[in-house]
Amino acid sequence: MARNNHRMDALTIGADAATMATGLSVVTATVLWTRRQYREWRDGRRERKRRGWQDYINPHGISTWDVRLVVDPDEPTALVVLEVLDGPSGKPADQRAQSMRQSIVADQMLSKSPSPDQHDFIVQQWSKRREKGGFEVR
């Protein structure tokens, strides 16, 4: 009789160990999944912040410059020499060039201005936001 009790104790201990191992693997998988979700959320937030996209764009915050290439090299090069112009008149614009330099220093990038359709959409969203005291979340 005593021998059977030892056998049951061994089986019970084995079952308990298997249950703990299964529980531990579930906890580990949950922690890893949660960590991955958090990293993806954090990286997305960092990317949106880097781009300056904060759920809407203020159309007054879009800077555009009329420019002309000063040097058009025959081979690809990392150097781009531009002359900043005062609108379509084509006259050099020192103040606008300084504004471009300040934007480059602050943002470490230049980007393409929105197309007319994109700009209209941005203005429309901005107007809705101002009228309603908020903006639509899609």
C-alpha cells in the first residue's frame, strides 16, 4: 500500500510540473506579445512625431519655396545647389532662403509640398476642426 502512495505522489508531482510549465509558457508568450505590441505602438508614435503628423495638419504650417537648380550635374551627386525665388517672378529671395535654412536646421529635412488636391483636403479638415472645436477621427 505504501508503494502505491509513492507512485501517486510521483505522478501528481509530474502533473503539477507539466501544469506549471504550460502556465509559464502561456505567461511568457503573453509577455512577449505585449512587449511586441508596445514596441510597434511606440515606433509608430515616434515615426508620426518625426514626420510632424499629429492627426491633422495646420495648412498655415506648410512651408513652400519656389526654387531653381543652380547646378545640374551630369552624374548623380549628393550635393544640390538651389536658388530660392520670390514666387513665379523668378527674382532671388534672400529672406525666403533664410527661412528655408532655418527649417532645414530645425527639422533636418525638406519634404515635397502637397498637391493641390491634398492641400484642399488639408484645408477642408482644418476648417471642420475649427468649426466643431475638434476634428473627425477615422
